[in-house]
Amino acid sequence: QVQLVESGGGLVQPGGSLRLSCAASGFDVRTFTMNWYRQGGGKERELVATISSEGRRKNYGDSVKGRFTISRDSAKKVVYLQMNNLKPDDTAVYYCSARNSWRNYWGQGTQVTVSS
């Protein structure tokens, strides 16, 4: 059974940090590009970060460049999103996705709330 399970969300003050994790199972994650998306209240789903299957290429949305870092541990089948200097605008449900030429899998999401 294919699963992507996100964890690590929560409530944090502005300027704080969180690290999200996405644990994959049921498929060969090594052949998939991994992505983090987010969707805040009333907004379109937004691509936050992406990392290639071998981990060499990373891309970030303009709103998170310099603050967020995506990484992967393919041996552990886990993808991470390190989020620093968080802002209230970062408040959203964060989703992990796995994509290749034939498949696109999604997790259920984890809530991140940035508020004082």
C-alpha cells in the first residue's frame, strides 16, 4: 500500500523553526521527485520545494527561498523540510508528494501555524 505520512507540524512563534518529515512506503521512493506543497486558508495550493530523485537538484518557491531547505534520505525513505525564520504567511497545511512520469502520490498533510 502506497503511503506518504507527514509529521512535524505544529504551532510556532514568528521567527521560529520547524522540521517537517515525510515518510514514504509501498513504492520505490528512489525513483521519484519529491515535493512539498502548502495550502493556506482561501489560497491555491502552492509548490514550496522540490528535490530530484538523486537529491542533487533542489528548487524553492520565491516566498521561501533562503529560509526553507528540502532534503531526502532515500535509505530511510524520508524527505525533510527544514523551515527557519517562519512568518505568519507560512501558516498552511503542508503536503508531501512523490512524482515520476507515471505516478503522483500525495500525503494527508500536516498543519503549520505561525502565530504569537
